[in-house]
Amino acid sequence: MRYMLIEAVTSGMIIGKDIYDANDSILLCQGKRLSELNVTRLRELGYAGIYIQDNLTRDIRIDDILSPEIRSEACQSIRNFDLDEAKKVAEAIVERILSAESVSIDMVDLKTFDSYTYQHSVNVAVLATIVGMGMGFSADKLKELCIAGMFHDMGKLEVPAEILNKPSKLTTEEYDIIKKHPQKSYDLLADRFELSSNVRMGVLCHHENEDGSGYPRGLTGDKINIFAKILHVVDVYDALTSKRSYKKAYACSEALEYLMGGTATLFDEKVVDVFMKYVPIYPKGMQVLLSDGRKGVIVRNNHISSLRPVVRMVDGLDIDLTDMHRYSTLTIVCQANEDTATPEEIAQAEQERWQIQGH
Ligand SMILES: [Fe+2]
């Protein structure tokens, strides 16, 4: 299967992975052929993209780290603010991650605008747990980190939706309201004495920057709790790769470039390093544009270089970009949607990439 941005999805295409609605019920099943009405509805609901099954990419399998059941239970426990249930879910997530043969975050999460806060919180919990594992945390510490991820944005539920989803630039007053959400999340957990100070400080400080430019306290480097540093990195990554009412979804490669660009000023260097080991720059099933104008789909990543995966071309030929004898001048320019690109499109993509790097 392959991942397609919603703009390129058309009727007649076959769904590669079940699509869930904001209430965690299946909206459209894997194997169903999309109607015109389905496509319009998916766009209205705010999906950034979906997985499509076709003959060219039939053998490319993309698995979510979490089963749909655990993902749904996690969403429910956040929605109900049920800490006891969240602890059970965190245990299941940690067990799943620690027992996986290899952990690679290939699956792009399919979020709607409505389900954003809950799905985002589950993603942050999972990504943070993976980073914690990479940093050698004990299972108990990973469970705490996972819980901190699940509840880090609870305070956002008190921010009016018209501010959270405002498509235009926020006023200073509106931004001040948003900046209060970490403290509100912290306050909501205040009387749960069984939670460690790591969980509390992780939630409170997940928008602090290394250089002191963050909020709510403007803490710098070594004053910021390690849980908060991890939540900060994975929170920004998941937010960038999600489509929101005020922004497009960034490609994984663009989001990773942003994290690297913010190392030491916004983000902790070690945390970004560990995170990069688990997130492929070009996930499996992603469509990419090559520097010669052709487009292809990522078949698998190479251990030698995450920048040079195996790419399947539209004629079915697999190109291994680590084969430097044949493909030394060929590079991946960006994530792409159709099967061909004009020189203008390539120039435009390279310019956008530069702008993000320079941002
Ligand atoms: Fe937040």
C-alpha cells in the first residue's frame, strides 16, 4: 500500500487501511472502493491523507505500533480523564514497545480535525515512550512517561475551540490564553498524589525551550525536566506532521529537518538524536519525488543511510539508492503525490524545503 495526501485521492481508489472517525468507530473499511461522496467527506473531516491499495504497492506492508483496540482505549481514557484506565493502557503500550523486534515509526496516523487532541496525545505518549526506551529508561519510568504524554495537553480542552482552531494569526491575547494550557494540565493532575514529580514537571514544562524562550516559566537547558524535553520534541514532531485548520501537514522529512534546525535552541540535542534513530526520514509507503523528476514509493529503508532508501518506480522497478555505482547522482527531493513532476515543481519543492530549514 501507499500513503496519499488527501488532495491526490480520487474516487475508485481502494482503501489500504481502516479509517476511523473522531469516536474511534470505523468510518471506511480496508478494501472498500472510494466513491466521490467518500472522498468529499474525508476532505471535509480534515484527513491529511489515507493509505491506498494498488497493484504496484501490494507487497508494501505498513503496521501501526499499536493495535486499533489499544489506540481506542488510550483515546477513551484521555477523553474521560480516567487515570486508572490510562495506567493500564500505558502498561500495554510499554509492553508492546519493549517486546517489538524492531521499532520504526512508519505508520502515518490518520487524524481528523475533531479527533486531533486525543489522537495527538496518544501519538505523543507512544513516541515519547519509544524515545525513553532509546534512552534506557526502566519499564516503570516508561509507564510514567507514557502517562505524561497522554495527559500533557489536557489543559487545552479548556481553551476555546475558536482560538485553538483559528485559521489566521493569533492575537497576543489569544496566544497568552494558549500559553496557559501546560499550567492547566498540571493543575488537573495536582491532587493525584500517586503521580511522580517527573510526570508533573513533564506536563508543566513541555513547551519550555533550551534557550529559555519557551513557556510557562522560560526555563533553560539543565533546569528542564527530562520528561518535558522528550515530550517537547515528540509533541512538535506530531503537530508538524498533522494537518490543522491553519496549516498543511509537513512531510516527515521536513518535520525532522525542523527538529534538527532547532537543536540546542529549542530542543535537547540528545533527545533529537535518539528520536531520529526511530523515525525514518522517508517512511514506507510514502510517495517521493526524485531529483530526475520521476516519482516513486518507498519500499524499505536502508540501515546504511536513512536518506537513501529503496524506491519503487511506476514501472515496478525497485531502485536501491545505496547503489552508488548506478545512482550516485540521484537523490530524493521531497514527498510527492503524482507520478511525474515538472522542473517547476522540483524547483518549487526545493525552495519550500529551504524555507523550512531556514525557518
Ligand atoms: Fe502543549
